[in-house]
Amino acid sequence: MSDDNLKNLSKKTAQPLRVAVLVSGSGSNLQVLINAMQATALPIEIVGVISNREDAYAITRAKDAAIPVAILSHVASGKRMGIKTFETHANAQLISWQPDLIVLAGFMRVLSSSFIDNAPAPMINLHPALLPAYKGLDTHQRAIQAGERHHGCSIHVVTAELDAGAVLTQAMLEVRQKEDAASLQFRVQKAEHQLLPWTILLIANGVINLNDQVDDAKTSYLPALPLKLWLDD
Ligand code: GRF
């Protein structure tokens, strides 16, 4: 993330935060943001959605809300895009939308450090585990197999190292006795639907100031990150 991106984000106060969302699947988290935007519960404008899969239901959700969508899953010849081609198109698309914040919500492609460094806005990712535990895939199954008593989801700054950027917020819940991965995934996803809008609200209002990630003097007046939601569902 460049210094200019950080400065631009911190300048935004009165105007809605311009948010671009990257998706790969159902888009239930995107839907939560759309609903919150339409209800003016969040001071955001979703300026565009990029999907790397043409069959993602998230595309329908975006189109139904009249949000611009870019589907970047195939080149004209019908071959699947390589990651470099995807990133070239995605970067140009993001620049044209002029976002203040880029949200990866169920986006299932690993991005290169060059894409992340050259992105036109700070980028955050929603991950279904309590980072730094359980980076990567199959997080619910792995947490159950390890006998974890608590599990949940995290929102972190995207960096070149997978799921390793600064953790901003987490929603935590108790793993139930004899719970299976499907049940845990369902409960964690409900938690995601609270964590994502809450986190974006905190960013939009400057409570989580991504600029302050690099300025310890200012963050000393706020609780240390990550901010945590305990859910009793
Ligand atoms: C979420 O559960 C997220 O944790 C995982 O992918 C899922 C996306 O769900 N990385 P949706 O597309 O927002 O419904």
C-alpha cells in the first residue's frame, strides 16, 4: 500500500467511502454490504465488483443492485486467464472506479505483491479463522480436528504474504461439542456478516485508521488492534 493511498483514505470524512469488492462465490458478504448501503446504515458507495468466476452468484447480486461488475475469468479465446492477465485487467478496472478501499470478500485467488503494492487503495480481506491461526483453506475442519474451543473470522490488511497482514478485527464464537465443519462454517459465516460491515464502519469513521497503522503515537488513544466481537449465537 503506498503512502498516497493511506493519505487519500484518511482525508475522507463526510463523503461516503468508495468501496470496490472482489468476489469469487455466493457473495453473501457482498449482499450484506449492499443492504447496509441501501439502508444508509453504512456511509459507503460500492463503486464496483470484480469477480474472477463467471458463475459466481455475487455477480447477480451486484447487477440487481445496479453496481458495475467486471467478470475477469476468461480471455476472449475462451482460455482461463492467467493471474498476470487477471491482475492487469483488475488493476485498470480498479483505477477507473477510484476506490478508497478494496474489500476481498470470499475472493479465492492469491494476488501478487506487485498487484497489492500498486493497488489504488488499501486492501482488506475477510478470512474464516482467528488469525494468525489457520491461514489458508479448510479452516473450520482444521479447527475442529485440533479440538479448538474457539473459532471465528478475521479481517486483515492484505499483504504479499498470504493471510499474514495486520489483523484489524475478529469475531469469535465457541465451538460446540461434537460440532461438524458444516455447522461451524454456517455459524462463522453469520459472524462474518456482522464483522464486515462493523469493520468498514470503523474504517469509514476513522476509528480504525489504516493510516495510523504506521503511527503508534496516534493509536495510543484507542484500544489495540485487533478489535474483537464475542458472539453468543
Ligand atoms: C466466506 O465464508 C469467507 O470466509 C470465505 O469465503 C466465503 C465467502 O462467502 N473466504 P460469500 O461469497 O460472501 O457468501
